[in-house]
Amino acid sequence: MATAQSPAAPTVHRGVQPLRAGQGSSFVWRRLHSLLGVIPIGAFLLEHLLSNFEALKGPIAYGDQVKFLNNLPLVRVLEWVFIFLPLLYHGIYGVYIWIRGKSNVVYYPWAGNWMYIAQRYTGLIAFAYIAYHVATQRFMGVNLPEHPYYAFTKVHNELMHPWALAVYVIAMIAICWHFAYGVWLFAAKWGITPGEKARRRFAWVCLAGGVALCVMGLASIWAFVGPRYRGAPQDPPAAVSLTAVHSAPGSPLPGRPESAEVC
């Protein structure tokens, strides 16, 4: 009498190589995807976090930074060539890689595959958040290029919604993880860190850098929702900007904590 046999349990293997280069034209597209993730997208991320860090100094300092960036020569061309178009390619091609890729965490439950999954999910979170953030802050509501000193209030008003604050915090953690591990992958794929020892050491560097960027980003979010600048005016006039006012010697500078306009 024949008996039914239960399917064999999946065999756990030693592991897989986490770095795969692709073949043919795929190699070129993947290398371009990897390069754009560091330059210019990674460079823009660093600039964006540093600019947002100005929020800790108050609404006027943050408005000064927004005004400075929007007064750069050919700023709209720079936005599209070095930010929007690279982000679109990196995000869309990243989703394409995810759809065609295989994680195999059941058969290969090792670090390389778990890192692969984390990179794909954090990338998807980052792509969705950036699309939302650009739409709401750049193209909806008050036009910040024309009213840069309203920028602090615009972000503050959005983050007063608990769901928006949660989205920002989760996205900040995901973006910093994605960037830090992406830099590690970039260095490994481009031959900058040959050998396991070099990759292991550089992993600690990337981890420390990612944590530092995440702390900066979360501190900036706290500056918008914390009590220190909660009573600030919605659109401080440019006349009180630290970069536009030349105070008399010995007089307090507008925008400092002793000024009632930002306290």
C-alpha cells in the first residue's frame, strides 16, 4: 500500500554571495543606479540634512538657509538635473531590481540576504516618502521659493499631525539605513574595499555615519515640533533676517533667543 510522503524540509545552505554584478546591459544600468545613489543623491541627502539642522537655530536661521538655496544660480535646472531626475531613475530602477530579485531567506537565512531585504524595503519607504515630501513641501501650499521664511511654519504645521510625525521619523530611519548600506555596497561593487577585512572595517564606518545622520535628522524633526519655537511668527519678515540686518555694535542681533520674535 502506497503512503503519501510529506514534502522535504528546505535545506539550509551555508550562504550566498551578497554582491551580484549583472550581465550585459544590466551591468551598466546597475552601475549607474549604484553611482547615482552616492553622487548626486547621497550628496544631496547630506546637504539636505545639514540644511534642516539649521532649524535648531530657529525659524529665521532656517528661513535664511531656504532663501540661500533658492537664490543659487540656475537653481531650477540644478533641481531637475541633479535631484529629481536621478531620484526618479534610482527609485524606479530600484523597484525593478526588487521585483526581479530573489531574497531566498528561507533557504539562505544569512546576513547577505537579510541585508538585501532591508535595503529593498527601506528603499521603497524612502522613495514613497520623498515623493510625498516633495509634493507637499515643494509644490503644494505656500510657495517657499517666494516665501522662504514661511518654511519653518509649513513644516511645523505638517508635523503637528501625529501620523505625519510618525511618517517622518520612520522615513528618516529608513533613509539613513538605506544610504549607509548603499555606500557600503557601492564601495564593494566598485572595488574600493577589496577583501573581507576591508569590507568588514568599512561596514563599521558606514554604520557610524548612518547613525550620526539619523541623529541629526531626528534632532531636526524635534526642532520643528518641540516647545522652544512653538510661538514663532508664521512668516518672519526678511528685515529681521540675520543675513539681511546689520545691527549696531553692542545691540542684540534679531533672531537670537532674546528677541521676542523667535521665542
